Amino acid sequence: MIWLIFTAALQDAREVPASDHPIEVRVPVSTDALHRATVVTFPEDSLEALVAGWNEADLSIERRKENLFIKLLRKTEGDLHVLGVSGSLYRLRVVPADDGYDGRVRILAPRETKKDAPEAVDLIRAMRLGRRPVQGAVLRSEQGLYASAEWTARMLYVYETASYRGFVARVENVSGTPQRLDPSRFVAEDLVLSGSQAFSLGPGETTLLYLVFWKHP
């Protein structure tokens, strides 16, 4: 990993203004003989969470303070959402690049006065930090949600706001082998955001799953 950091640091950063639209990041594809990564630097003190639906065999991600290290293991593309400590949500579009790839991308803070984060983003941040949302309520719950040979999931908290309902669940790997938790597999008509503290769990390990749903008027 040190070699990857050093290599990326030698390259000039491509500066991109923060945007509500996905920011394209051109990532080189690693091979058995050559391991390369793209470093994305955010206008944040640290990164709170990642919302991703990638297969661990395709993408490797590591976060350090305001930096995100992205390594493509196969030639594939997809979206990656990053939540900053400020509550801002950054949308990246990761695409493979053989030539002209990004060694380093620096996302610039918007020049205009900072706007409040969208309510759904504020809610999932409150859920991660264990805080009561502004003009909302938190209810405890012990409802069982799911059980299989690989996973069990039990509800811990329900977050209620005017427009959204959030669920915090504890997920445990009950199998005898490592398992990959993919939040993108949770699909529902009203599901707005999903994420987890960890995506790869060893036998007996647990993580928290966060789901935010839109509440119809």
C-alpha cells in the first residue's frame, strides 16, 4: 500500500468542483505484475461512510482521513457514494482506464455558501453517529428481520422524520466462512439510501446496516 501511495503522490492532481452529479474517476486496472491505485481527496476532515455495491473481487477501497484509495482489480465500472464528516454526499462514477488514468483527483469545495445536507443524508449520518435527528424521533426495537445459513439480522433502532424512516440493524455472519455484505442487494420501491459499517465479515463478526426509506404523504 505504501508503494501505491508514493506512486500516486508523484502525479499531478486533477481538480474537480464538488457537484450533485456523479464525478467520473478514471482508475487503472491492476494486474498480477502491476498494482496501481487512484487517490481521491475530498474537502473534508474525514470520511464517515461508503455506500457501495461492488464485488470485493472487482474493487479495493481504503480510506485515510480525507483520502480515498481506489484500486480496480478487474475491468468493470460502477457508482460509488462517499459520505463526508460534514454530511455532504459525493457521488463517484468509477470507470476503467488503460491510458490517461487519474493518479490523483482532488474534489474542491463549492464556492457558494454551504447548503444544508439533504434530509436523507442528514438522517443516515445521525444513524451512524447514534444521534437523534433534528425534528425527529428514535425508537428502540428488537424485531428479527432475517435469518439464513449465512446471515442473521435484528433491528436495533427506528428513526422517524417527517419524510423518511430509517432502520439500524445488527447483521452477523453466522457461517463458518468469510462473507461479503452487499447493501445494494436490498431493493425496495421506497428505499433511498443503504450502507453498512463494514462490507466484508469474518465468521462470527457483526456490523451495522443502515436503511433509509421514503415515507409517502
